[in-house]
Amino acid sequence: MKRSDLAMIVFIASVSVLVAYFVGNSIFGNITNAGEKVKTIAPISTTIVAPDPTIFNKNAINPSVEVQITSTTSSDTSTTGTQ
């Protein structure tokens, strides 16, 4: 490889790096160290408020209790034993 070829490769590489830097800077913008303002929420309170009695009443159906529906009258007419 000739000396002029090596110099041309170094020149092209350095120009490519400069072009890539300026293109990247124009696309992504300048990096700033300024902070951003964000919304904060109120802290969670440890006090417990009683539930609304119109929604949570003591006579309400509890969906977590298993309910079995059975007939109270016996439909079995067969007899067992002796008469």
C-alpha cells in the first residue's frame, strides 16, 4: 500500500467521523444536564375510613361463600324395609 493511499484512508475516516458527529447532533439534539419537572402524588394515608353503608351493608350476599341449592321436599317415593 502506498503512502498516499494510507493518507487518503485516514482523511476519509476523519471526515466521516466529523459528518457522523454533526448528523447525530442534529438528529438527537444537544444533551443538557437540566432536570425535568415531574408531578408527585400525595403520600398514602394510614387512616382507615369506614365504607359506605349503602354499598357495604351487613345483610348483603357474600360472593365468597359457597352456596348449595337443594330441594327441601323429598321427591324420592321408593320405600325401603318391610311393611
